[in-house]
Amino acid sequence: MLEKLNVFLQKYIAILTPLSLVLGVLLENIGQNLLFLVSWLFAFMTFVGSLSMKFKDVKIFVKHPVLILFTIVFLHLLMPLWVYFLSTIIFDDHLLTVGFVLSVAVPTGVTSIIWINICKGNLPLGLSIILIDTLLSPFVMPLMLHIVSGEKIQLDVASLILNLILMIVLPTILGIIVNELSKGEIPKKFGKKLAPFSKLCLFAVIMINSSVISPYLKDFNTHLISVLLLVLLIAVSGYAFALIIGRYILKDYPQMITFVFTGGMRNIAIGVIVATTYFPSKVAMPVVFGMLFQQVLASIFSKVITKRSVPQNI
């Protein structure tokens, strides 16, 4: 039953994500009373997502140091600069700019592994990028946000770093330790059973946090549409830039697949938590909207890649 539920949730994730957002807006008062649960829900999601990882995944860095470093630079420098440029030109709103930058400054998404596997990418390389980027995120994200927010927004950097360590680093290390000590038996036995609960936690995080931005969503106007369109443009450009770089510079098919999905996807749930915890609610708008497009675009780009690319090293 749990496996069927997981398949159902995975199949309709592109529908259930915006539905969770709408429910959060409609149940605004309930969601705001449940904000204390968000960090725990995300820590559980991180733990479940890391059960398939091993400490040896970091060793892949020795084999592909340039690609892994470039992926991290792409995720946390090139894309934030691009997004900062777009948001400052289109919107004269510092809070929105911080929100847009935050939406791409978060670590790469663990769910990129699903698409890397489907499109026959380099899975060990993907796991290595996710693990290294996840462990670096508590230090890279606060630095980026501190630079962007400037003096206009007071950011408690020390608290942010500690919170990210508790929500990301510790659950990740715990998941890896469980996998290592059980020699893969616990993930094999319980991984599929925990997977649907992890997805339900994701929907709960979206629903609870979207209640914070409900005042902005209730007044559906051209400004809101503009924010949505820019979020879509940013999401598309992330995949598109990664695909262009992968196809014409990397050329190796499995590496290209891995770069496209680790470069295009984001762990946006952590961005929503950071936005709602450390910034005014308006900052969360672009971050929450980013959840609407990720899986749909991943599906579209997977079809584009498989149709136009000839696998060489599968």
C-alpha cells in the first residue's frame, strides 16, 4: 500500500504541489499555528533522502573535481548573479530581489537523483554533487544572503547557520551512518516505506509556509503575475543554461544528464523555511512559487534531452 501511495504521489507531484500551496493560503490560520513543525518535517525529509548515500560518495570528487566544483559555482554564484541582474531590472523591490536570489542560492535538489536515474546519467557523480553541496550549504547560503540583503535587512547569520546544520547536515550524516552501519539493509528494507511519508512532509511544508504569504496571494493582480512569470523564466533558464553547457562543453552524455538536473533543480523547501523564518513574508513569494515549476520542467527537459541526444557512454 505504501509503495502504491509513493507511486501515486510521485506521478501527481506536479499537481499536488500547487494544490498544497492553495490549501495553505485557504487555511491560513491553521498553517501559521503549525510553523513550529516545519524544521522537524524538513529534517525528516533530509534524513530519508540521504539514506541512499554513502561517505564514499565524497571520493568521487577525486575523479571529477573540476565538474563538481563548476557545478557548485554554477549553483551558488553564476545563477544567483543572473537572477540578481534580472530581478533588479524588472522589479524595484529589495525584498523580492532577496527572495529571487534565495530561490537559487539553496542547495541542489535531492530529487534530481530520480531524473538522473531515469535519463541514465552518472548516478555516483550526482550523489557526490548532492552530498558535497548539501554539506557546504550552511556556510554558502548565509554568505550569499548576507551579501544580497545588505544593510536593509537584518539577518541573524549565526542562527541561520545553526538552523541549516540542524535541518540539513546532521540528518544527512545520520542517514549516511544508518546506511553504512546496516550495510544498506535498512534503506533497502524501509526506504520505499518511508518515501511516501517524505513526500507528504514536502506537501505539508509547502502548505504550512504558503500560509505566511497568503496576504500577497489573495490579491491576484498583474504584479503577482509578473513575479510568477519571472520565477518561471529563472527556472527554465537554470535548466537551459545547464543543458547548453552540458551539451557543448561536457559532451559526455551521463555527465551532461547529471549536470542538467543537479544544476536545474533546487531544494526549494529549505529556501521556503529560511525565507519565512529569517525574512519578511514578501521574501518567501518567489521561493514558494519556485516549487510550482520544478518537477514539470524536469519532465519536459528529460524529454528534450532523450530526444535530441545520442547516448554515448550508457
